[in-house]
Amino acid sequence: MQIPILIQKLPDGQGFEARTGGPLGLSARAPEKGQAVRDLEGLVRARLAADVEYAVLTIPDARPLIPVFGTLDPADPAVQEWKENVEEYRRASDERADYPWLDAGDGR
């Protein structure tokens, strides 16, 4: 298990504090940085050994938008009309002979 910790020098310059975020919310202070980390590790081990369980709760979004993007209902009349318009535009574009970049010879 990896638990992110923050290690910082105490404001008075007389040592270090190492602490975890939630849900543990533990901290340890010591004159040396390494000792603060070791003390914090001891606190974390004791807390996890005290009949607690560390888990992650995932709650699905009540209004998920991401799965909707990029999906169209082919039976929807508006979608059918849109597709027909796109196809007509493509046909009309293909029939036009005004593609000057095709004759430019510059590879565009």
C-alpha cells in the first residue's frame, strides 16, 4: 500500500512534521526528517492494525455525459436528416471542379 505523505520543516525550524491526508489524518513531529517519517509509519501501521479497513468508494455519476458524446441514434429523424444533408453536401462538393490546390503541384 502506498500512502502519500507531506514532509515539511516546522515553522520554528526546530524539526520536521510528516503527515498523511484523509482518511487517516495522522501526523508525527521529530527533530530529524527521517525520524518524523518513521514515527508516522508507526502511527499508520498501528491505525491499520486497529481493526480498520482502508478502501475506495466509487459512486457513479448520476448524469454521465462522457458515454453520450459521439453516439447518435440512427432512428432519430433529426439524425437521419443530418446524415442526408452531409451526404448531399459531399456529393455536391465532389461534383465541383474548383479544387485549385489539386493542380498546384505543391503536394497540398
